[in-house]
Amino acid sequence: METLHNTILTELYEFTQSGGPPRRFTSALAPITGIDLNTVYPPATIIRDKVKQTQDATKSNVSLTVPITFLPAIDFRASGIIAPMLVTIFRAIVNEEGVVTSQNVLWKGRVVSLQYKDDNYELNLESIYTMMKRPGLRPRCETLCRHILFDNRCGADQTAHTLTGVVTATTGDTIVVSGLPSGVNLIGGVATAGLSPRAIKAVTQSNGATTVALSSALPGVSIGANVTFTRGCNHTREDCLNVFSNIANYGGFPYIPTRNPFGNNGAF
């Protein structure tokens, strides 16, 4: 944080996951009010390494050191594979009242990995420009659908495949809920309470109750709380047609020959 002519130069951070509302923080020592006068950036202990001095600093990868209690880091550890986390860093000028008077985007990208280091978490971030210029073919020819469920290429209606259950018991990373229909496929889907998504690893149903094993415990969830579930997908043509009614956007190649027509080798 720097001081310049009765103003403060500081950084603002926005973390967004699964298209949800952003979580906002500042590296300043006190809360900062956004330029719209409605948004508040609470202080957090965030240490950013220096952006490398290149022709374009926005293309450099950076890392953030945060406490192990930092909620975006906890959520990424639990569900970063299924729910990518985007990060935007703003450079802002703040007046004496703690209100942003001007700001610009300093850096934008996503979290690619997390590691425990010296009693803190270190988040490694990849620039969005690095992601866009990564070499190689993105689509692959494979039998199963290559799209991420509910993304723009998939196009399935997430709202139509979202369910809500009421927690009746909770133990660690396992919750028991009521109100879910029997036979629904949730494995590979996402359970969300508040802003915290968790991957669904296993589901069992008995006597009207559904036991759900998650990638890690949902923070702050207690008996009587509502949890939102989105369906999982096994990425087969049958699921796309019969479950999601989305066969027009199927991203796999189910009719690839299994036998090589040019020889006895089964690989094709």
C-alpha cells in the first residue's frame, strides 16, 4: 500500500467460482468502499509476489500467499477441479475516507494449484493470456463427451437439473439430506451451500434419506440448512439424450471404430 498526495494506492482482489457472486478483498489494513459506493472490500492478509517485468505485465503468472483460513483457498482445495476459480486484481486509488476514486485491472487469470507452505497457502495463478495462447489442440477425438457439464459448449440447462435438499445430519465431509427424488444421479455433480461448492463423490439412498459424501466438509452447514445439488453427468450419448435432452450439443464421437480396418492391431 502506497500513499500519494493524501490518497492511498492499494490492490483489490475478486475471486469468482462456478459463475457465482465474487468474493472481494483488499490488501489494505481497513475495509475499502468500491467506486460504486455499494461494494465493500474487507481487509485480508494477501501477499502477492512481484509481477515479472516483461513487455506486458498482465501476461505474467503470479502467486498469492494467504492464511489457511482464507475461504477462497479452502474452496479451491475442495472443488477447484470441478469449479475453476477466476481471480481479478485491481490497482485502485483510495481517498482519505477509504473510498475508491479510480481503478484499473492490474492482472486477471485463474488459480491453477495450491500448496501448503510455512503455515500458509500459496495460490499459483495463471494469466488469462497464457491460457488463451497455450499451444496444442484443445478438442480431442474420444468416445465420451469432452464438454464440461453446463458450460457454454455443453449448453445444458443447469437450472432444470438443480435440486434442493434439507440437511438432517452431518458428519465431517458427509451429509444426510431429505427431499431429493430417488434414483437421481448426483455423483460427479456439485453440492453448494452459500458460496462454497463441493464435489459429490458418492450417494446412497435409503428410507427417503440421501447420504452424500463430499470432497470436503461444507463450511457452516448445520441441521435444517438448505443445500443445492446439481446433477452429475457420465458424458455418454445416452445421458446426453435421455437425461439432459441435449444431444444436439454432444461433444463426443460414439461411433469411432474399435477395430483398425488397416490391420489386426486393435488400436485405432
